[in-house]
Amino acid sequence: MTLLAIDTSESACSVALLKADTVIDSRSEIIGRGHAERLLPLIEETLASVGLSYSDLSRIVVTTGPGTFTGLRIGLAVARGLALQGDLPCIGLTGLQVLAAQAQKQAETPGVAIHTVITGRGGQAFYQCFDGTGDDGIPSAVASAAGLDIEDIAEAVMARGGMVIGSGIDLLRAGNLIGAGSSAVAVNLIDVPYIDPVILGQLGQTADPAAYPPEPTYFRAADAAKAKPILPVASS
């Protein structure tokens, strides 16, 4: 099985090719914007570098959020399009799940709590805590993900301790909200430049497409709501 992993959720444009337990190739470019122009060429360059084509793919996995609206839409559209064209299974995983798996691979103590934090807007961040993994190898969430004020996230981290990973670490540092010696609990901040597409691919190898569809993940209500009719509408 040759799997293609795609992440365009934040500033990085990343792809990885895996076959069974072997990483064939992995590329990540910090581009900020321009995922629409760069993603397909990056996929084609990666495939060509190892002598493969789209017809060699047998599974696709993509991040579903949280992240930038445009970046996520580009990644999901490309993943779905390739899956539809090749009649392939397509898996969607959140960036928070992938970050948790990245931290778990670095954890010196098994079972340590993993706090994932991805930068949002207006001083908020997307947060989810994980502890262990499920039978399918996906990190097990302690609670649902949510967009929270960074102060509330810091409080949750300090109440439990463990490892913190994700772009939201910068917000915690900027506010001096997490610091050595500030609490009896141990907190380890893990700096990573981007979501690792290799880890994304490894999680997607055994994930059930029915349980993890490639649908955008939203953690708050939409800013715009569908307009309601001013007058009652008669039913036919």
C-alpha cells in the first residue's frame, strides 16, 4: 500500500509518501500562503523523485483542521479529488491528533498527558488533551477539542502537567503563562516547526475511513448564519 499524506492546515505545505512501514519521501515547505499554487506541484515533484505516479497510490490521508480556512480547503479539495479520481480510501485526521502522536513518540514516560495547542484568532487557541492511544493507534482524547482563551488553556495544562505541543506554545510563552518552577506539576514544552506529514501518514495507514472522513473540522459556530425568512413560508 502506497499512502500519500497531505497537510496544509497552517503555514507549512507538507506531503509524505509511505509504503507499509517505510517512508519513501517527505517534504515540508514553510510558505505561509500560496498552498493552492504549491500543493499539486509539490505532490508531483515528490512522486517523480521516487519514480511513482498518481496511479501508484492506494490510500490518502489529510489534516481536517483546525487551521487557516483557505489552507485547509485546498488540502481537503486535493485529497478528495485524488481519492475520487483513483477510487481510493481517504482519511481525515485533525492536526491536534497528529501533534499528540508526535509528542507521544518523544515522551520518555509512557502515559504522560499530551496537551495540543494550535494558534487561533484574537488571543485564542484550539486545545485538546490526550492520554494514551486507542485500539486503532490514534491518540485518545481526554475531552473534545475547543477554541479557548490562552489563559484557560494554561490553567488546564498546569492542572494536569505533561507535554505541550503545537503552534500555540508561542502564545503561552508570550504571556509567561507556563514557566519552570511555577507549579508543582512538570510541564515540558515541545517545539515543532510543523505538523509532521510522516506521522500523519503512519496514523492514516490503519485508520478506518468510515470513522475518520475527510471533512473539515470546526470547533466553533460559524460567524455567518443562514438568513431566516421575514414572513412565514407556506409548506406545500
